[in-house]
Amino acid sequence: MDPKVCIVLVNYKTWQDTIECIESILKSNYKNYQVVVVENGSDDDSWNNLLKWTRGELTHAVLPDNKLFRLSNPLSHKPLLYFRAHAGESDNLRLGPMENIYPILYVQSKINLGFAGGNNVGMRYALNSNFDYVWLLNNDTVIDPNAISELVNYSEEKKNKKERIGIVGSKLLVYHKPEKMQGIGAIFNKYSGKSKIIGAQEVDKGQYDNTEIKCNYVIGASMFVSKEFLLDAGLMSEEYFLYNEENDWSARAKLKGWNVGVAVKSKVYHKQGASTGNSPKKSKWQIKALNYKYRGKIKLYKKYYRPQLPFLYLHLLTRSFKYIMKGNTGEAKVIYAAIFNTKFQK
């Protein structure tokens, strides 16, 4: 029998994205999986709307002119079997053989646990159940029908070769420009604090499909891990709340003797930043997200790259000066607050 895969989606006020993602998963050519949706303390009607959709009482569909319409349509037949639980309860939850029971498990958290915390809820459930692999998949994605099978095949091949690949990524493509890649892994430079995203914004012509990608961390929108890895390296660190989690996880994996890899034929289309936003200037939430980003980077260095910490401070101070020269004092203040560990003042 094919290995069992637990697919973890974390929803935070983006239930429409979650529905589209699940519709694409249901069209997968790989069938031995269960979807675990962690509703991460949304203060909107996400929880009720997700349940209504599963029962067939609510419909959300993309328009036919969407370039990725085929990945989520035609829509799956409703109602779908599902089970519901609350965070904490899921730690001890056993639903039995997946193939004979619920294709979807909904877990509700009353508070926002952050990116790592939300995913850890799903991973703790997976470790307590009979899963071989866990796929942490951003909810603002849709997947190709063979995306899961390619991840499983890559991981099983590496396992058979006795290669310790702990975290496996996918080829991430831009949802609104699906011919372009978001990236297929990243190379982190501990001296500059910067990451080079392999394949970023390149048109996908299959140029990486027969290449073994050399990277030191995979992009967090798609992270595929084995049960053996989780038992050895542990869950994601929850001290960051947002950003830097995948870099931390990969650094810890390396200390435990695990490498990272990319199943380049596993295609995932990512909307990018649906929950957090990507602009450094616009909203209060985006400024707050940048605060997490910079403080998290300093935490990362203090844990794994302490000898290079002065280089990071120099890089951040240089960046803040450039923002001041451009009139963007908001982000400069965020950087200074992170460096000196003070409360951010507008």
C-alpha cells in the first residue's frame, strides 16, 4: 500500500483559499491521504463557512477564465465526510484507517498560534496516528494532480538509497502567473543574512526538472517530512510566530544529520502572502509582520549563527539607512526596534 500522507493546512481568515486548495487536493492522483485543516483563531466566519462548504451548504468556485481553473474544477461532490476537534483534543485523537473514514479533519484553535504553532497542531495529530509522511502546505495554494505522488516518490527513493533527506520542497509557481516560478529552494548566506531563491521569477521550461537541487532550506509554502524526521528533529519552533521558521527547522535538521531536498516535479501554485501581505509600507498588519521578520532573524542567528551575528547587525543597519534615504521611515524604525530589542514605536 502507498505510504499514508497527512496534509496540514492552516487557515487564518482565508477560508476561500482553503476551499480552493482542498478542491485541488481532492483531484490528486494520490489517494492515501487525509487533509487536516487547522483553523487558527480567525475572528471572521472561517470555521462555520468551512463546515458549511464541506456539507454542501456553501459554494466557492474560481471563475472559468482563471488559468488554473482545471486544478480545482469540476467541484467535488458534496457532502464530504469530515470530523471536527479542538486544538489540544487532536493531540490524542485517533480516527482509525484513513481510507475507511474521514478524508478531512477540522481542528479549531481559539487563538492564533502562528505559522509554526498552527502546523504543529496538525503534526502532533499525525505523530499520534498511523501516518508515514506529513505535508505542510500553505492554504493559499493549488496543486497539480501528481504533486503528492512526486513528493512521496522522491522521499521513498532517497530513503531506499539511505540518504537522510529531512525536509522536501516542491517547485513553487506563481498562482497569478503560473508560467513563472516563485522558487524551488533557497540558499541562505549566513554572512549577509540574505537568501537566494533558486529559479525565482524564471519562466518554467523544465530547466530544473532533471537536476538535483542544492539548497540549505526549502520555501515554507510546501514542506514534506517523514515521521522518522519528526521523531528525531522535532516539530517546528514556535518562538518566531511568523517568518524564519523554515530556516530554523532546516538548521536544526542539519545539526541532527538531515539534509533538505526538492521534488522538482511536484508543482504547487502559490498566491504568496494571502494572509500576511508582502508590502513593507501599507497596513498595520504588514508592519507587524515585518517586526516578526526582523526579530525572528536575530533569534535565528543567536541560536545557530552567533559568530556571524555582527554581520547581520551591519546588514540590517545598512538596510535601515537605505530606507531612511528613500523616506520609508516605518520599516527603518522596525529594524532599529528589532536590533535594540525595544518596543516598536510608530
